[in-house]
Amino acid sequence: MSQYQSLLLIINPALRHSPAMSHAAALAKASGANLHIAALIPSFKWLSLLEEGDRESGRERYLQDHRGWLEAQAENLRGRGIEVTTEVAWAEDMKQDIIEHVTDLQSDVLIKEVQHESALKRAFFTPLDWHLLRHCPVPVFLVGGSSFVLPRKVVAAVEVSDIESTDNELNDRIIKQACSLAMQCNAELHLLYACDISAAFLAEMGGLTLADLTKELRRDLEKSFIELADRFGVPSDRRHLIEGNPVTVLSEFANEHNVDVIVMGRVQSHGVGKLLGSTTEHILYQVPCCVLAV
């Protein structure tokens, strides 16, 4: 049985050529899941300038225009054998409304197009996508620049900094999600660990030299990575342990190997006291593909 029974796609109806709809439809078709498309519209401030009667009629006309368009899209998808439901509604609080939709519909995964925000804006405001990564109760599939609506190459990005780490449970969830996605889409599955041997790992050197400790640490990490790959039966030619900053490694790997989806955790740790969420959040603006955050 497919891991997905119910998919929720959130779109901005003003952007009528969003690739997220094609990706959601392809995933629904491959998995046999139901697809609900919610077009949520932020309330327009200019409507408050109108008289009350004009305001209500203006809001309704705007909704009806988008409902007609969305229903036409849904009919095309139904013609392909996909079970689709739709809604168009105003969103007073976009972040909270999306989370409530996920909960009320008991969705298995939330699908949404990546909303690019400038570094300056991110410094002062939490982007919507980051909020969803932090608070959504189900996996979040953020559609980036992948050219194939049905993935051909899926990468499970794991963290194996400590064989006894609590990351092990998260690694299992990441790999299982990636395996299931690859199986449903008949895609290649790759396992990648961006090994960041930084000062955070070298806090206690004891009597060892820096070179000795680095070599020993890398050997231990490689051993843990191989054991993880063996446990899930990942072929040796699809295992990748690459030293470097995780964001840089994932971005370069995705570009060089034409990756379609990176599956990664929303909370991990790279060194003492650093939340892993930041890697997933920042990767959204770096990789030319989709990200499935578990």
C-alpha cells in the first residue's frame, strides 16, 4: 500500500502556472492518493476602502473567478484518473490556516511551491516556508526547480555524527520516506551524508593531534554511514559521503547529478548546540530541485 492516501496542495491562485500543481498531480497519480487543492488568498487591504456592500460583492466576484479556473484544472486532472477536490478561500492568517487545513483534512503530506524570499527580508521576518517546516505536523514537499514532475532521482540526506545519536530515528524516517517515494515513482534512490568535520566536533582533543583526531573521526563517521546504508540495502554506487558544509555539498551534488528530490530532516544537529532545521531551511534557496522535509 502507498504511504500516501491524502495529499494537500496549497497554491496561490494568482500564479496560475505553478509547477506545484503538476508535481502534486503526478505524485497523486503514482501513489493513488486523493488530492485536495486549496487556493488560499490573503485578504486584500484595498477592499477595506470600499463600501461594505461593494466590499462583499467584490470579494465574492474575486473568489468566483478563481473557483471557475481551479475547477477547470481539477476536471482535467479527473480526466487522468486522479481523485481531486478543490476550494478557494480567503486566508486571514496564512500560516495558521495552512496548518489547520493539514490537521482537518488529515493529510499525509503538504505540497507547496517554494516561496523565495530575500536575505534581507529573512533577517527580519520568518518566511512562510520556514514556518511550515518548523510547525507542520506532516512531511512538507516544497517544489523547486526540478524539470521532471515525477522524480527520477531521489536523494536521502542523512546525519550520522554519532552512532548512538537520536538522529538515528530521524535517519530511519528519512530513508523510509525516500525509499517509498523512489519506489512509487520508479526512481533511483541515493544516500548522501555531508560530513562536516568542523571545530564543533574537535572540542575535546585530549592527547591527539588535530590531524590524528580528524582522521579518526572521519573513520568512525564512515563506518556509521556504511552500517546505515547496509541496513537499508543501498547499493555501494549510490552511497555518497562527501566532506564539506551540508548546504554547499547538497547544492553541488544536486546540480552535478540532476537530482529531482532531496529528502531530509527538519530537525538535526551539526555540532554542539546547533539546530539542524537551519540546514533544511537554507537549502530551499540553494538547490535546483524539490525538497521533502520529514
